[in-house]
Amino acid sequence: MQSFADLLADAVRQNGPLCVGIDPRWESLPISFQQKFAHAPAEAFTHFGRKVLELCAPNSGIVKFQAAFFELFGPAGMQSMQTLIQDARERGYFVILDAKRGDIASTATAYAQAAFGSTWNADALTVNPYLGADAIEPFIQEARKAEPQRGLFVLVRTSNPGGGLFQNLKNETGPLYRHVADAVASWNEGAIGECGYGDVGAVVGATNPHELRELREAMPRVWFLVPGYGAQGGTAEDARAAMRPDGLGAIVNSSRGMTFPFQPEDAQWEARIQHAAQKAQAELRGE
Amino acid sequence: MQSFADLLADAVRQNGPLCVGIDPRWESLPISFQQKFAHAPAEAFTHFGRKVLELCAPNSGIVKFQAAFFELFGPAGMQSMQTLIQDARERGYFVILDAKRGDIASTATAYAQAAFGSTWNADALTVNPYLGADAIEPFIQEARKAEPQRGLFVLVRTSNPGGGLFQNLKNETGPLYRHVADAVASWNEGAIGECGYGDVGAVVGATNPHELRELREAMPRVWFLVPGYGAQGGTAEDARAAMRPDGLGAIVNSSRGMTFPFQPEDAQWEARIQHAAQKAQAELRGE
């Protein structure tokens, strides 16, 4: 059985480190979708999301779904997310469910089973470390039990301007985010693949390249999921600081930049999505 | 318009501080439900949850739904949670959605709109503070915009054995959980009700009474949601350390103890739930 890390390495080797973020927002959809699906907004998400998957496929093999925007439309929204994840898998995408889950004991197990079992069937889930190691363990266990194996991306240093309020709190050995990074590095050792990386990744924002380099050194065998590139202000060069010389080690997410590089009235929206994915992938590869 | 804090105070004055936690687990349901709904497990949750709401109503006015267990059953599970929240509201329950959400900017807004808008229509949502103040702000804004007003319970000190791994990390002025507590106390000042409490509550486990007392002093006007009573080992006396002399200030959750005080084969399960709620409420009131 191929390891989680090797599956992700294959996706990056084949198509590059770009992760297409699908964060559907009703008011940003092409006007034709808003008109056609005015009475079934979740269906608009499904049809639009499919189009994005199709348009980005030549330039990216990794997709991240933002659960919040689907949850906003209730059961129908969740149905849309389920359909899109299945569609993405059929197209060969590596699928990340960005739900930032975190809870204890059997509740954490339930979230993990939802993420990795037949409910969502994602390759990876983002999780929040605030509740400590025994709240992360159930996610790791479920990820390693699944076939094929799944993985996690633990929030270490987030890309929002105020992310440091607690993450930067320093004790004598370093800030909180470094403690979380050390824990991630240690959890990650439990399932190292042939590519040299493991199955407990880290979310590290692209908006502070200095921290990105520091954390790259602190977690040499950890896959990074780097948000903040594009709309949030991080440049491709900033994000590349997360990659190792082998070209692996980091995937870089762009959501609004990939999904909505157009105004709702723009008839050329398909071409703009295609072009945005092509441009982002080239930039991230340093071409 | 009645404030969030006063609405909660009314519920506690009327029925006491017990919060009934609905965490449905398929394998724990009465055997008759497992048989009848073998092909539609989410419907079993709806019917069983309704029964729990009905049985506990004489002894509690507050209910907490654990989103993970509903999410595990996908769109049908979410439909069940939606139905049960509506049912709980119609019965006059104060409804907490325990989803421990946390994300940045417009994503946080989407989660908050889902929680407080027509999707879930909960009175309160549990949220995770790891991402900092600008990630909590959108939740506060949406809560205060809603009619009636809604509120939050921010994770401060969780009840799991390993909760201290990061929460206890100390800088020169105190551990992380105290920094989070100070932030909660300050956010909470934005909407103090006539009862003297506000709308940004704190989740503080009952499993460490010393910390519970410390945090009670640090956040005198903050509503506490206290998990860990019952199945997790906290006693009623431990939990009462979270209450202020006015009898307000804390609600105490019991999930497994309320929802599953029986074996699946036990034909007397309804009486056992009724009795468990009665006993817990009396204990928590110090009767």
C-alpha cells in the first residue's frame, strides 16, 4: 500500500505544488449560475466546483475544499461537498478537507471517521492542535488505519494578521507555534514514506517568510500546506521558502485566486480560471 | 431585545445549570432503534434525540448537540441535527452547537452564519481560539447581529487528560489558557446583559477544580460551559466551583451520562434517562 506521503509526492511531482482551494461563495459565482440556481444554491456549488476541477486539472493535482462554505447551505451543501470530493477523486486529484476540526477522545474519532471514511473520503484533513496530543492521536490512528492511508495538516502558524496573538506566546524554549511544530515533527515520524516525508503535515502561512524558513528547518520531514499565497498577500517566492531542494515538502494553496479570478458578469470566467491555474503553477515552480 | 446572557440566565433560573449533551452513537442506541432504523441510521438519531429532549425537559432547559456524531452520517446526519435543533427550540430549550469551529476572516463568518442563521439556528456555538482575535471577531459580530442575539463558548481549558500540553505552556505572565481567558473576559465586555454576564463564554473542564476556581476569578462576568462532569470524572461539587454565589455563571454538561445511562438491551431506557436528568440537576443544584 502506498503511503500518504508518497501519494502526495506523486501529485506534486506530476503537476507541481499548487493546491486549488474551492471556497464557493454564492455572490462571487458567475452570474449565469446565480440566475440558473437561484432556488438551489448548493447545486450551483456542485456545478461550478466541477467546472473548476475540470479547468484546473491540467495544471494541478491537489484540491482543498473549505467545509465552512458548504456547511452554510446545510445538508444540501454537505451533499454538494460529498459529490465534489467524489468527482475530484475520480479525476485523480489528491483531496484535502479543510475543516480545521479538533475535539477529544471518541468525538475526535467521529470527525476522523467522517473525514476519511465514506462520508467525505478525503485524503487529508486540517486539524487544530489547541486540545493537545490526546486530541490529535485519534485523528492519526484513523488516518493510519484507512486504506489507502490518509494524513493530517495540523495548524501551526496561520496566515491571518492576528494569528500571533496566542501562537507567538513565548516560554523559555520558544513560542507556542514552535512547540506545536515540535509535536507535529514527532507525530510525523510514525509513518515516513519512501519520499522521506510523513503523514502529519503542518499548516504554515506564506505571509511571514522568516517563520516559514524557521519552521521548514524545525520540521524537515513534514509536509507543509501553505495558505496565504495570492489573495492574502504571500508571493510565490515567499511560499517557495517552504519547499526543500528536492522540490517536495510543501503544497501551496490559492483559493480566491483560483476559484474567483473574475467578476460575476465576466463571460470569460472559464478562460480566466484556466489561466490563473497555469500562471500560479508556473510561478510556484519558479518558471 | 433580550440579551444572550439574560436568555441563558432565564434558562438556568428556571431549570438549573444542567446542560444535556446529545452525542448520538449508533452502537449505544436502544436495540429497538438499531433494529428499526438499520437502513437509515440518521433517522434513528432524530427519533432518539427527540425522545431525549422530551424526557429531559422537566429537568433541564439547555441542550448541547455534538456536531461530530451527526457529521459522521453525512448530509442525512446534518439533516437530523437540523431537525433536532428546531425541535429543541420549539420545546423552549436553549441550544448550544458544539462544533468547536475556528477559521479566519470570511471563512469564520461563514461558520458563524451557519451556526446562527437558518442553517443551524443555535443560540450558542463553541469555538477554538488558536487562530487569534481576528479569527474570533467574525463569530462575535455575527452573534451580536442576530435576532435574538447569540453567543459563543471559547475553548479555554479542556477536560481531556492531555489538554495541558499546549494550554499549560507558561510565559512570564502565565499559562496559555490564562491568556485565552483574559482575551475572553475582554471580548465578553462588549455585550453585558442585565444579569451581569456577557455573550462570550468559556469552555472550562470540570476535571481540574483548582483551575476552575482560578478561571472563575479571572473571568467574573463570563458564562462557563463546563464539560467533564459525570462520565469524564468531574463531580457535581467540582463543577459547582464554576458557579457564582448568585447561582448563575456556569452551565454543566453531561453527555453520555444523560443520553446513554443504559445498555442497548435495557427496556427501561426511558426511565433511566429521566432519572439521570433528575439526579444530575439535583446534584448540580446542591440538593
